Amino acid sequence: MAPTTRGKGEGSVYQRASDGLWCVSVELPRGADGKRRRRVVCRRDKRKAIEELRKAQADLEQHGDIVVKSMTLGEWLDYWIENIAKPRQEPGHTKNQRGHIRKWIKPTIGSRPLAKISASHVRQVHKAIEEASSSTTLVLAVHTTLRTALRDAVREGGLLRSNPCDAMDRPGALMGVRDGLTLDQAVQLIAHLATRPDRALWATFLLTGARRGEVLGLESDRVGETLLFSWQLKRISNFEDAPKTRVYRHVGGNLYLSALKSRKGNVQKGREIPLVEPLRSILALHMQGRGPGLVFTEPDGSAMSPDDVSARWHQLLEEAGLPGDVVLHGSRHTTVDLLDMAGIPMHTIKDIVGHTTEAMTIKYTRRANLPKLEAAMEKMGALLSLPPNPQAEDES
């Protein structure tokens, strides 16, 4: 008779003759190389060994696979992306990581045993990318994915003794310039906005340095003496894939408000900056007659699509006679430049635009910094001489 092959999840219990230990063996999905994989656990007590068998089978049923010390790097990455990375982050981030794994990491070193991955193997991935692409940014992005996956392998029951990425220099990326507008161009754009009905939207981007999702997620009850950015408007194609650690509010279609998070991953009340002239008057005019809800909406009151707003930004620049290759996110760089021209210290600028880096060691509280931020915002506003709005005079 031909030998039978056990199926996924089937197990066996046996006593090892060499030392008398009771062992359980659970069949796992075959590896990428087609070879048979098992998880073996041994205990002195037969009852405890059987408990381990049941636990392993339950984990396998829930996750589709379980980690074993003999797994390859590729097998670990498959498990990691589905069970560790995906639940804690945005779907777009997971999609990028899948691409890094599929295109660069697995073909290069995916068949190697996880426990034997070294810094030299990581450098092989770097070299493979450098030979196929001139993008140093891609090298850094793939390195970050691999470093995070190996960090979690160290944490996950000692599958890896140490992270080899920590034993080497982090690859450097050539800092590409994401151009913002110059001071003269910013003044030119604001002059062009004077009579437009969407004037307030673009002025908010330019004069706060807020991110696209923060501006589109701004609610009217968060506009007062200060602006409180509490939400980001995001498009989520499959809500089931959204991180369960976030707080969401559905606003229509596949658009959701996602609560801002602190650096430690906890939901926070929001990021607060002073509301000063000229933006105060611009928003006051825009919000006349508006009730509760989002400050910026389509004419029918629905939430604005982030992608559509980015497309309108490029059209706006073209109509104003300005360079069309400045992306909407570049307005944040424009704000930073304007604040810097006004002589504002860089640590205060970072508070205003909500931009932090790993190099930052000083933590600031919003309330303690508001007077300093207000002075900074007023100095920046003084750089921009806004023309009168004829539409505002007519409405008054």
C-alpha cells in the first residue's frame, strides 16, 4: 500500500524512546519549496503534550499557519504580513509591504532559514534593488519592511536571537525635493484665490501646513480661537482591512473620518494651532450659514474625495500660472518656508505643522505652546498681503 500523507492540522502523539518525553506533531501547510512542515512540541506529561496539540491546532485554524523555529524567512514573512502587520496599520501600508516582500525580499533571500538571516543577507537585498533600480528611496523602504518583520520575529518567542538590521547602518535615501511654492508664488496664488468660492479650502492648506486628510476632516465645531484637527478624511476601499485600533466615522461611500493618533498609537484629542488673520476672516466668511459637520464639502454637502482635491490643486496652479508639478502635500513645505522666513524657530514650526522625526527628543504640550504658536502664525500671516475679497464685500 502507498504511504498516507497527513493533512493540514492533523496531529499525532508519541513517546520518545531516547528520553521518555511525550511529543505531539502537527502538520502545517507545505512551504514555498513544497516540502513538508511540522510543528513538534515535547512535554514530560502526556496530558500537557495533548493540550499543546489542541492549542496548536486552534492557532492553525484561526491563522492558517503558525510560527515554527525551522521556518524560512519567506514563510515567516507570509505569516507576519497577515497576522501581525496587517491588523495594526493602514491597508495602503500593507499593500506596499507586500510588494517589497514579493518583488525583492523573497526572490533574494526568502528561502533561507529565518534563524540564520544575517546582515550580509540584508545587504544582498540592497544590492539586488540597486542593480535593478537607481532609487535609493526604494532601498530604504524595503529595508524598513524587512527590519520591522525581523524585529517582530525577535519578539515572537525568540524565533530570531537578534535583528541583523540593527547590526548595520540604515541605508541612506537621496533626499528628493518635493517642491513647495516660493513666497512670491504663494502671494500670487492667494491673490488668484481672492474671488474663488473655494478660496477658504486652499488658504487653509497654505496657512496652516495641515495634511490633506486633516483639512478635509476639519469640523465646524473645531473652528474657534484655534483650529483643532481631530480627524483625517480617508478613502478605505475595504473597511474590513482597516486597523481595528483606530476610531472611525463613516461619512459616505468609501470615505471615513479616522481619529488622529499619538506617537504611541493612542487616540488623541487632536492637534491644535492658533487661528489668526488672514485665515480667521477667510474661514468666518466661508462658514456663514453653515451648520455642524465638515467645514469643506462638495456643493451637495457630501464629503470631498481626497484624490479629487489633489487633482483640483494641480488645475488651480495651472490657472494661476504657477508650476504644475508642485503636489498638494508641497503646501506643507510652503508653510514651513514661510514660517522660517518669518524667523520662527524650527522646533516651533514642527509643532505648528505637526511634523515629528525620530531625532526629536523634546516633547511639547499643545496648551503650553499656544502663545508661542500664535505669535509665529501672526508673523507668517504678515508676510502675505491678502487683497480684499470683492465677493465678501458684496455678501456683507
